[in-house]
Amino acid sequence: MAPHPPPVLFLLSCDRPAVIEAGTNQGRPNNNNMARLQRLLLSAALVVLVCAVDRNNFKSCDQSSFCRRHRTVRPGESPYVLLSSTLSVTDEGVFGDLLNEKTRVFFTLELYPLKDATLRIKINEKNPIKQRFEEPYALVGGSQTEQFEVVDRSEEGFTLKFGSSHAVVKAKPLKIDVFSGDTLVVSANARGLLKFEHYRNKPEGEPEAPEGEEEANPVLEDEEDTNGLWEETFKGHTDSKPHGPASVGMDISFVNSKHVYGIPEHADSFSLKETTSTEPYRLYNLDVFEYEVDNPMALYGSVPVMISHTPKHTSAIFWHNAAETWVDIKKLPDRNVVSSITGFFSGGDSDPPQMSTHWSSESGIIDLFVMLGPRPLDVFRQYGMLTGNTNLPPLFSLGYHQCRWNYNDEEDVRQVNENFDHHDLPMDVMWLDIEHTDGKRYFTWDAHKFSNPLEMTANLTARGRKLVTIIDPHIKRDSNYFFYKENHDRDLFVHTKDGSEFDGWCWPGSSSYLDLTNPEARNHYSDTYMLDRYKGSTLDTFTWNDMNEPSVFNGPEITMQKDNIHPGLGVEHREIHNVYGMLFHQSTYEGHLRRSEGRLRPFILTRAFYAGSQRSAAVWTGDNTADWNHLRISEPMLLTHSVTGITHIGADVGGFFGNPDVYLLTRWYQAAAFQPFMRAHAHLDTKRREPWLFDAETLNIIRNTLRQRYQYLPLWYTLFYENELTGAPPMRPLWVEFPEDETSFDIDYEHLVGSALLVRPVVTEGSNTASVYFPPGVWYDVIDLTKYTGPSSTTVSAPRDKIPVYQRGGSIIPRKDRVRRASSLMREDPYTLVVALDTQGKAQGTLYIDDEHTFDYRQGKFLYMGLSYEKGVLTSHRLDPSGTYETGSWLERVIVIGLDKRPAKVTLNSASQGTQALESSYENGSSIHAGRLTIRKPGISMKEDFTITIQ
């Protein structure tokens, strides 16, 4: 007899209804048809209205057994000792054995001194019953060893010298102090919280091992909490653990530090908060719609990178582990912290401040990179050497993107496209969400609504625009669907723990998920982007990867079971969870490369991400909400992503859920115009919110904001080129450029674009003013040239049509002031150089030019120009003489801000034009406004070196 069907719980979210079977938590989503929900209603149904994220769907630390165990480790009682007699030194590094004196289990310690002031520390089981998983996808570097020497070797430890840095390793208990020069910067296991749970067979009453020998099944370090060691249940889902507890953890202290940053993704402050009385920060990629702000809940992506910044030093760590991870933060001094000098800090007022962090991951090994800076830009470069930098994106991706779930059909797309032109609104990309497909079968089109996608795309490209379509990792289980059948027949999907093909529920209903650890699955997926396979797509069709945490509506915490198996590597899903989304979007990127034979730069947007995602995708902050708090929190969230390598980052303009009023909407457009990725997006059930649907004042504000975005595209493009070269993020916290200005260390309500623009979004309802902190130097309002001197805080006027933006004295910014309907139509347009003088009458900047969409720049087809102004002479010269590019762009205008008098004459000198006089006009300044000189039509090609002399 068939089992009685379970009762059904209907969760009617304010914006995303789902059906959940009680006891099994199986979500049956329905996006826009409540009638289907009614048809699914069974006799014992319960209807609940949910208007925000339900925290009960997601674990707390107390509900995660390994997090509980690590939080209860007592400081100052570490049982891990280095056996100094086992030390060996090779050309690569230093190696030795560790012993846990409580369990008698042996581990290995490996230290690798790397180029560019970086130290790698690895701890692993010496004789595991099963090989521990080491995540192989994040790193592109980290193998170049620095010359080193081992000194002061004794039973108590040794010192490892490399470059201008060194590490002091204490044997008992193990502690590793890492110095930059003579400055102690990072201390590993200073509090003695190291805990490494070895693999073991489930105990069945084996006899005790002879004294001095390792036990076959050693005991835990602490027996006070055995719940969840061998299996764990959450909301009706049971996670089997065939090898028992296998977590790893350690404390890492940043010495003399008061601020740490990073570990996205959380909707929280930029400077990370202490967690001694709250939940730890969690790194576990999850589908959390309508997420709350100001809390450490896990969101869509995970980058286990943390940065410490002090007035004298910047350092960072990369905890290289893709499993679920929790991070506690404790501000010290504390009596339990081991001091490098005295053994223990006194806990008195004279003890140096520290940010002690405690990391724990469910599985894997301890693989820690310590980056020693010493300045912010050094840390960005060092991390980029490990995981790569953001590849220079095509210019169109830095323009404005128009999206919603969903544009109804080809006629809807046509009308939106034409209305942007009709209302004189620049726009580069139209987006299509899941409803464009044939029944949520990706790589297909709805035959009725999108019957001629090639013509639809051609209508966009005729206006210089692009198309983005969505491709998600859940594949509809339908034997008549070509992509499902191909992968099923080749056994390329994730398996359950029992070996069958995993069946989860997502937008298409019953779905299978690609095993992206299998190279064959990745290759087959990438090949499906070939134009003869993805029919209806073109080289102007780009890709949005959503739901790739992966989201599984009927899974634990709305994701995949941890004990599912990835046959490609033969590992459980728990080992690779946080990297799954990256494997998906990296394969998408590879597919875009293949379809153009490596000629065209891809553009991919991903929701889930991990360390290294920056190499192949832009990221957005997921399902935010149309309220002022979500606008406010977007600023610290984007800063957090930016400093941890995820630099092509943005938040949905206007909020995905809900309906913003005109005040919130315009403020959001203004903020996004000065953030790296600018896309408007909205939920299926929201009101349409294209700019022309609002009143004339709102439309005009949005128009002017978009035009301002497009004027500054040359600046953004130059910054992203430099980001590829050096890892320096285009969107920066103030302390990157002003590392000794302690006032800026916890500011996350404003940011810098490069080193030149200070941006202060207005994020408070009803505000027509804003409090702006000006770092040291002189700053000029980009609209009215009001002059401010820092360091200082000032309340400035910020009426509804203005976002406070200031150009830094001493900077030169390239602009294009002829704004057209799309960025591609501005490629050969002329430039304006805005020179803002510092107190010494100097300024400098850079400009990068190429074809804006191919990889030809890597073959030397580019211009990288240095711009400088000193003693009345503006100079442009090639910073990289290896690059050449035949641009049609020329210099249309030069604006010099901060001149205190009208010049007698202005002349241009270049090889092609010789010396000639130029026309100019001058506007007098005042006590609060800067004077401005405008030089008209120098007419020189931007590919030429030139000087303009102001006398």
C-alpha cells in the first residue's frame, strides 16, 4: 500500500510563493500562477504568509555540530606540538610532524615562503584512512617559492627567513608568528584554538592500542558534545557522515589591529563586528531571498579572505577551504592570548590591540596564505597573484543594464529598446530572465513569445546594444529535452549518497544538477554555447548564471545535500559546496571563449561565487529589497567584495523585491552610477519601473544620472585595465588611498572611484543634505566646483537631483562628454581631460584605450597613457611603449580646476602639429569655488604624445 502523502505547508512569500511538504521540506515553486498552488492543495494544508527571509530555514552555529565543537575549544590549552626532530628543509619549504598529545594523532606541517611577501601554511593528517580533500580550483599561483633560510633551530622551534619577512615557529604548543620586517603582523594559533578532526571509522568497541602507538580510532579531544558526530538532522533532512567528524579550525590574530574587513558575502558593515555575543560570520553559499541587513547570515557567495589595516601596516589571510566555514571575531587584548615575548598578554591597558579571528571549516585541510603587504595596494597584488585578477571586461558591461523578471515577449523587448532612445536614455544591455525559455529548459526559447530571437537580437545590436539570457545549473528532468538527455546518458549529473542521479526541485520542477567536478561535464556544458548548439544565440548574446549556490528548493537550507556525491572527483558535496557556483560560471566563460575562438571577451554575471570568481564573472548582491536599508547596506557590501578580489560588483538598482517610490529609485540610480556594475532589476510581481513610466522630474533625474555614468566610462575602463594588471579595485574604501587616516577606517557610507573621485551616496529617506568626510587634501564638487579641504567632515547640500561627488585635487580624469544611446557608439568619440590641481599646483592620471571588446589588447593593440600637470604644463605620454592602437578619438577639451588667475596664452606642442595656440576661457573662482580654465579643441589624436602649456 502506498504511503499516505504528507501534509502540505504552503509558504506564501510576499514575492515568491512555494509549496513545502511538511517533514520533507520539498519546495514546489510557482512564480506567477496562484491557481496552480490551489490545485496542489491537499487536505491537511496550512497556509503561512512570509514577508522576509525565514531564519528558521537556515542553520545557526548552535545547529551546526562542528561550529559548536570549535566554539567550545578552550584557549590556552592547545595539545598540538611540533616534533622538532622531524623537521626537514627542501628547496620548496620546511616540513615537520605535529602531534595531538590528547588523541595521539599525527599531522603534517608544511611552510612555503612565496614570492611577494606571502607565507603558505598547511596542516594535514599524516596517515588518514581516506585522503583529505584539497580544493584545486581557486589558485592560479602560489607555487613560486622565495629564497629562504632556517635559523635558530632548536627543540623549542625555529625561525624561517624569507625576503624582508620572517616567521617564528614555536614548537609547544604550536604557534606561528609572522613578521613583516621587524613588525609582528599575524599570529596563528596564538590562543591555542587549533582543532583538526581526523578521519576515523565509526567506533565499535575496538581494544585500546598499546602505549606509544596511534590508536585505530582515537578519541575526540573533548567528549562533551557528541551530538552530530556521525549524522546530523536539520528540518527533516539527515546528513550522513561516513567518516565522522572531519572539521578543521584555528585562531588567527592580527596584531596591533582594530579593524578587519572582507569574508563576503554578508549584508553587514564593512569593518567586521565582534561576534563574542552574536552568531559567527558564516561562509556557505545559500539562496536567501529578501535577506535581512546588519547581520552575519550567509548569503550567495563566499570568499574566505580577511584584511587587516592599521596606520602602519596592511596584511591579509586567505583561508583556502571551500567547505562550510564559520568565523568568529574577538577584539583583544585578552588574558588568553599568547604573547610572542612574554608567553601571555597581561590583559592590561598597555597590551597592544589585536583582532583575534577564529576560523572553522567542516572538512578539508588547513591551507592558510598570509599576505604581508605592507600597504593596501600590495595586499591586492599579492592576493591577485594567488587567485587571479578580474580580466578587463568589455566596455558595454560597464554601461547601464536593463532587466526584469521577465520581459514578456519580443514585442516587449522591442518597445523597451525603442523607448530608451525615444526618451534619450543611454543603455547597453537588455536582459531576459527564466520566462524566455521553453518551460525553464535552458538553451531554448519559448516558441510563442520568443519565436525569432535572431531578429530580436539584431534589433538590439543595430542600436549598439547587447542581449543577456539566463542559464541556471538545475536541468529539467525531461528525456525529450536535449541537454538533459545528453548529460543523463553520459552520467554527468550529481549523484545521491546511494549512487543514483540526484533529483532536486527548482524552477523547472524536478531537476538534475551538473557534476561540475567532472571535466567532461564542464566541457560538454561549455560546448553548448556554440552557436550551432545554442540556437537563437549570437556572439552578442551574453550570459547570466543564477541559482548556482546551488539552489535546491526542497533541499536542506534550500541547497544540495552535503552527502551527495560528485563522481568526477569522487567527493561529497560538502567538500566543494562553496566552489560549485564558480565552476559553473567558469565553464560558462569557457563556452563564450570557444564560440568566438578566443577572440571576444566574455561577459558573465553570477550570483554564487568563491575565491577566484573574479577571473570569469561579474557578481551582484542577489535578491535585495526596495527599501532604504537595502540601499544603505549596498555600499559596505560592495566595498567588502571589492577588497577581496570581486571587483566587478553591483546591486540591483531599485531593489529586486517591492516597489520603490520615486525618491528611493532616483537615489539608487545615483548610487549605482558610481559603482562598478549598474543594472536595474525587478521581481515578476513588482510594478513596471522603466524610467519613462515615472513623472517628468524623476525621468529627468534618471536621464542625467545615466549620462553622468557614461561620461565617466573612460575612467571606469582605465581602472579595470589597471585592476587586471595590479589587482587594485576600481571601487575602494578611503583607507586604500589614505592609509594613515584612522578616521576613515570604519567609514562605509562613502567610497572612492580609483584614487580620484569621492562618492557619498544619499541613502536616508527624506534627506536633502549629507554628511561628507573629506580625507586629507583638497576636493572639488564635480558640478559646481565648491572646494573642500580635508581632513574634515562637512554637511553638504544634496537635493534630490544631486549625488555628492568630488574630484580629488591632484588628479586628472578622462571623460567622454558626447553621450550616445550605447557605449559602443562612443568608441571613436573625443575625450575631455579634467585636471584638478592640488595645493602644489600638480595633478596626474592615466588613460587606457583599446577596441573595447576583443582580446587584441593582449597582443599589444592598446594605448596606456600617463597624464601629468606641473608648473603649467599638461603632458600625455605612453606609459607602456609596447602598446599601439589606431584610435580615431581626439582631445576635444581640457578643463583645469583650481587655477587662481586667467592665463595669458595656451599652446599645444606635438610631433604632428608642431606648436600652435589654443582657444580658452576662464571662470573666476571665489573663497568657496575654484576657478576653472576651459581649453577648447586641442584637436590632437589621443594616440600621440603631447604637451599643453599654460602661461
